[in-house]
Amino acid sequence: MFYCDESSLGNGMTLHIVWHFGAGFGAYLGIVSMENCRCVALNKACELRYILGFIPYMKLVQSPKID
């Protein structure tokens, strides 16, 4: 709390903001991992894709319909 007013990375940007970003991104990665585990457990075809080259997400792969 003593360093909240001290700006080390720019105007109003403290290391605490960077910590919050990292914590949120880590939680998101945990959710994506659980999505992958669920797809494997349910025998669903899925693949890992990326937004902007570094933000992962799971995409279900649709199997072709056989008439």
C-alpha cells in the first residue's frame, strides 16, 4: 500500500497492475486447460487455436455428417 502512488512503469502504472493482469491470464489458462480435459473425457474432437498468436482457446471440431 505504501507504493500505490509510486509510478514505476508509466503514468499510474504500478507493478500491482501487472500482477493483476498475470493473475487474470493465469486463471484464464486454467479454464482453457479444464476445457481441454473435459473434451478428452467426453471423447469430443477439439483443437487448440490462438488469438493474436498467444491467447489460446479450444475449438470443437465438427465431424462430417454421414447420410
